Amino acid sequence: MPRTDLPSDNPSASQPTKQKKGKRKHDNDADDSHRKKTKPKLFIFYDLETSGFLNTDPDILQIGAVCGEDTFSMYALPTKQIEQGASAVNNLTYKNGCLRYRNQIVEAVDLKTALRSFVKFCRRHRPFTLVAHNGRFFDSPILKNHLIRHELLVKLEDDEGKIRCLDTHEIARDKLHCFNYKLPTLMSHFLPEFEYESHTALDDSLALKELHDTELIEKYTISQYQFYM
């Protein structure tokens, strides 16, 4: 996450030649180039709420994300029935052409519009790593499927044609000792004072960022757990 040579003050010193000026400019350019090459990758913590489980090819109903102080949240209209089990978890229902959260109508757009907006959000923070809880086996494959379907996957790729990801569930399972490794369990254990609405995409993303700030994700674990979408 996003975590000298002094000039001579001798009055008798001779004035620099054009060659030296050129050298200093060249060195500065090299420094600028080095800074660009070593720009730290940012974490984008994200979460999806869906119409069902992975084996049902579910619709994405909400995308939430946070990177630093920048947040993103957008609801998407379903194209298929929301499964009862999914509604019981995320409190999202669809009735009379309106998406509802806890029976209150929420503003929603078609999924392609939501995905385009999410891609735009991510591109503002390049180079980035997408971080989700249980991302390897849920969020990442679902997001990838819909990005491919709407011809947007390439727009999320970095200059090497990759989308770097982390799954905090895997890190927690290997590094911590808890009753289970669900996000609400980890939050109640490590950050009991943090109040959030579980299974809403933005709140889960914010909670995940707070977990990161407790050093759940450490530098030496990134290469070990990183995977590509």
C-alpha cells in the first residue's frame, strides 16, 4: 500500500558548464523515470452482492469499492430472479421493476453501466491490486465472467495484460487463529468497535480496508498470495 546531493555554496566555485547542466538534467530525468517504474501498487478493496451463488452464474446486484479515501458504490438491475437464499443474506429484492434493499427502493442501473463505472474507478488508481474476501473463489470469477460478457476485461488489465488480485480469506486462514474466517467474525475479533452493515458491498469493502490497516496484509505476504483474474 501506499506507504539527497547538495549544490555547492562556495562563492568561488566556477559556474557550471553547459555539459554539467545537461548531465544534471539527465540525472533528474533518470530519477523521474525510476520513480515512475517503482510507483507503489495501490490496494482496491472491493465486494460484490449477487443474485445467487457461483454455480448459478449470478447477476451482480451491487459493486462496492474503496481505495484510500476514494469510494465507489453502485447497484445494478438483475436480469434473472434473485434467489431466496441470496436475498436472505444481502437483503436485496426485485419487485415491480425496482431493486430494493430492506424493502426500500435503491437507485440502480444496467450492469454494463455499473461495470464501466467500476472500471473507470479502478483505472484512476493504477497500478492497483484488487482485494476481496473469498475473492479467489467468488468475487473474482463472477466479476471476470461479467467483464468478459460485456467486453470490458481488457480495460481493467494493466500494461502487462494482467489483473492482480489478493484474497484476504486465504491470508487470514493461514495467519490467524479464529473460530471461522468470515469477514464479520474477523471484524468482531480484531475491530469490535467498528460499526458496519455486513453484506452491503461498500460497507464490506470499508471493513476490509480497516482489517488491512491492522496489518492483516503484510508486504511479505503479497507475492505469496497474489493471483491473477
